[in-house]
Amino acid sequence: MHYHDFMMCTSLRQFHVAAVVLAATALVSAQTRIPPPPNHYTPAQDVELGRKAAADARQQLPIMRDDAVSSYIDDIGKRLVAAIPQDLRHSEFQYTFEPVNVREINAFALPGGPMFVNRGMIEAAHSEGEVAGVMAHELSHVALRHGTAQASKATKYEVGQVAGAVLGAIIGGGWGQVISQGTQFGLGTAFLRFSREYEKQADIEGAQIMARAGYDPRDMANMFRTIEKQGGSGGPQWLSDHPNPGNRVEYITQEAQALRVTNPIGDSRAFQQIQGHLRQLPKAPTTEEATKTAGRRTGGSTGTAGRVPGGRIEPPASSYRTYEEGNTFRVSVPANWRELEGGTSSVTFAPEGAYGEANGQNVFTHGVEFGVGRNETHDLQTATQELLASLAQGNPNLSRPSGFDRVNLGDRRGLRTTLSNRSDATGGAETIQVMTTQLRDGNLFYAIAVAPRDDFSSYRSVFDRIASSLQFTDH
């Protein structure tokens, strides 16, 4: 080769290398930078919250003890974790990946790293990249610490309270658990039902993690299309917890164009093998069926220590106080009533002396409980009947409803029925008014008003005023 030709080739190679470097730099600069939002919690607290909630999840969800599926999900998870950018790494975080034997298309990740992937999501995917897309999205919520950042915006809670609420936001269903377990309402929904802003951040950060891990980020957009198509009439659970920010497919595709996929991963034979393996297994239950089974297995209610309600109850104050409950609703109640810890998705307001414990259950003799339970695509009346059936299981003296009145609850169409019962706390007759409606995500919102039968007529106007003060904020 002549010197001139050699120098020309060398120059061309140098130009090519420089061009690649410049192109890579341009790609990096073209990526959307996602800074973690403000957060009142420490990374160590994220880990503690996730560890406690994960332990409860393993008790209440049917974790698949299947080495093939577990290893497959773990391999994808570790590949994605290795692609988390350095500025979002937290040495305290412990990422784990476990498959759940339920049929809904869903996955969730807890603060600090534990991730649970539904069998239904693996079965619905068309490629390994689609599975990786949902996992990368969930991983981004953890790395950006969205759970505790969102809770920080709501209010400050003790770490122990938060752990139970995290699980409540995930599992929902199991009416006995919704009504009896103890933590503050709204925190669960604040924790894992992310804002549209956080959803978009997780989409974009997840796309970047996918590209670094060798996956085509467009597979994330493809999976979201699949989720929307297969969600059914009531909408898939994943989308109720992860609201579409709008133009989701478009902006993920646009972000993908600015990314370079490192060491691309082709069609995985392992993915086909895992789907074939799952087809040979018995059909997975719904989350609702699985959590009911878990409730029977663990004995349902845990109850908290407390006194039996009794003594003189002050009449409701004429002045009212307004409470904001998470991102779901606000309500006004008599100023001399207390806000009490309720279920993982419930809150109770009652006067002094009207609440406590009886037969291992948290009970109240005067007041109102508000709560939310998962509605597995049922209509309002069917979901309400399921709620009443669950109440009857824990209250054998509860009368059957004679029928439903149509009412407005907040700004929503609702149902109302009145029941009679014999109080576990006092042994006396009590009247119970149940009102229900549906939230924007399709889940059931309920209000249960209770007073002794002899006092109910004087409390009815109070309950009506409380119900009329309801304002829903689940936009």
C-alpha cells in the first residue's frame, strides 16, 4: 500500500471512529434525562418498606415454586438491573424477581427492589422483549423511588404503617382483609397507583434501561398495546394502577429512536419454552380467587389490641371537619369524631367510646367506614352484593338486604341498602346503612354507616350530611 493510500485509509478510519463517537454522544444527549423526584424517605427506608410488604405478599399471593419460570424471570431481571444508570443505583437495594400464579396481566415492584411478575403477563406477551418491557417499567419506579416520593407528597407516615398500605394497594380484593386489616386509608393508593407524570418517567427510563440491556424499547410499547387489548370490559388491573399518560406508544417510540441497543438480544428460545411450559400447567386463578383462598388459609383478620366499645357516647357535634383521604376523596364529619386506622384501603370515623375490639376484630358501634375494594370487572350491583356477602360472613346475625335504592354518592351513581345486625361489641341491635359507587378505575367505593337501632333515626341526618359532603378526587 502506498504511503498516501495508507494515510488516506487511516484518516478515513479516524474519521469513522470520530463519527461514531459523535453519533453516540448525540444519542446520549438526545435521551430524555429523568431526575428522581423529591423524597422524604431514605433509601434504607425504601428497603425496609419493601421487605415487610414483600413478606406479606408471599403469604397472600400464590408464588410459583417452579424453578424454570423463576430462573427465567430472574435472568431477565438481573440483565435489566445491570443496565440501571449509575446515578440511580442504590447500594442498599436488593432486587428480587418472583412469578405469581394468577392470570391477570400485571406486575408490581416494591420500594427497595422486590418485584412480582404475574404468570398472566408472561402468557400474554408475544416476545421476551415485551416481558422485559413491563419489568423495566416497574424497575424504573423502584430506581427513581417513585413509591416513597409519592407517599412523601401525601403526608408523613410511620414506616410500619406504610408497609401494610403498600400491600393493600397491590392486592386490593379479599373483602375480609379490606374491612379488617389495620393501616391508614389512601396511603396504599398513594404508594403504587402512580401519577401520570411518574408513569411517563418510568416509561422513558424503562426504555433507556431496555436499550442498555439489549432489548428493543419498542417492545415496551407493543406490550402496552397488548395490555389494553386484553384488559376486558373493566380494564386491566395494570392500567388502573398505571394510568396512561397519553400518547404512550408515540413517546416511547420516539425515545427508542434516540437510543442505541447494546448487544441486541434476538428472539429468545427460552421465551418459547417457558410459554409452552405454562400452557401445560393448570389454569391460573384470578387474583380475587387467590386472595380469598389465602384469607381462608391464614384465618383472615389479624385484629389489633384494644378495648371493647362502651360507655356514654357524645352526640355528634354540630360543627364538621374535612379530611383528605389520599388521592381518592375528601369528606366532612362531626368535629368530635376521630379518624381511625382501618383496612389497607379503608378509614373509619367514630366518636370516643364507640370503637375498639371484640372477638379479635376491630369494631365500632357509631360512625362511618369508607373503603375501596377491587372490582374484578363486575357491575356495581354485583360488586355490592359481594361486599355484603363478605360482611355477612363475619357477622352471622346480619340481615339480608331487602333491595337497593339508587342514590348519588359524591358525583357518582350509587346504591344504598339498610341492614340490621346484633353488635358483637354490645350485644344490642344495630342498624347498618351501606352505600356504594364505582371509582374511575372501576373499583368499588363503599360507605358503611352504623348506629344502635334505637339511635339510628337521630343519626340518619348526620349520615346523610356526611354522604352529601363526599367529593371524589380520583381523576
